[in-house]
Amino acid sequence: MIRRRAALKNIGIIFGSLTFLPYACSHEQQILYPNLTPYLKSKQFELFRLISDLILPKDDLAFPTNESRQEFILTMINDCYSESNIKKLITSFQSFESKIIKSHNKSFFDLSFEQQMSFLNNEYQSKSDSLFFLDTLKNYSILHFETSENYMSDYLYFEFIPGRYEGKVLI
């Protein structure tokens, strides 16, 4: 009787560890976006990153930040947008994706740099359905850049600790 209980206990431990194993093997932490993941896949998150880097090329050496631009944009959209604005963004993004496939018969990743830039310029100038998506990426890309420590201290002369101490004042 005791052997049977020990065997069942061992089977339970083995089964539990096998179900947990796929999650334990990943060393990369992924940020969850509960308002966006029902609508978007990881490949589409990468497209957000690519387009935001095309809109505003990043310079990590001169303007380092705590988080990547993609993480910043997705976090801001996930946390700050209402459900209706998220749906509007998703609709605009789907319009963007369908126009790429319709005009070039391939994904945005497969286009050359010149084709990507010309497509983005055409979308901005045409003021099409995808403009909300592109404006969102542009605005949050600029905000991410403007909140970098070097930009704030070197160009805006922002002091992170206000009320600086002026020592040796005459009494």
C-alpha cells in the first residue's frame, strides 16, 4: 500500500515537472500586453519595431534608454489606450498590412529599405486608413526619444533632482 502511494506521488511529480518544463526552458523574459495579444502576434510586434525604427532611426549610443522603443510603444498603447482606440489601431494596422500585400505581394520585412520608405511616405501622404497606426507609432517614437536621459539633460536642460544645493553662500 505504501509503495503504491509513493509510486503515485512520483508519477504526479514527474507529470507536473513535464508540464512545467517548456516554460522553464525559456531564459528570455517576455513582457505581456493583455490588451494587444488577443489581436496581434509576435511577428506583428516586430513589424511595430521595424516601422518605428524607420520613422525615427535610433541611436542607442548617444541616447540610451532603459527600455527598447518597441517595449515603450507597446506598453504605452497597452496601458494608455482605451478599448475603442486599441480596436481603431488594430483596424488601421490591418489596413496597413493588407495594402502592403496588395501593392507588393510580399511582407514589409521582405521589401528593400527604399521600398519601405516610399511605402511609408505614400501612406502618410494619402491619409488612408492606416494613418492612425502610423501616427501612433510616430508620436510614441518621438516621445520615447524625448524621454531619454541625454536628450532631456543636454537639450532640454532638465534637472532630475530639482532644487540644486548652492553651497558656500555668504551670510
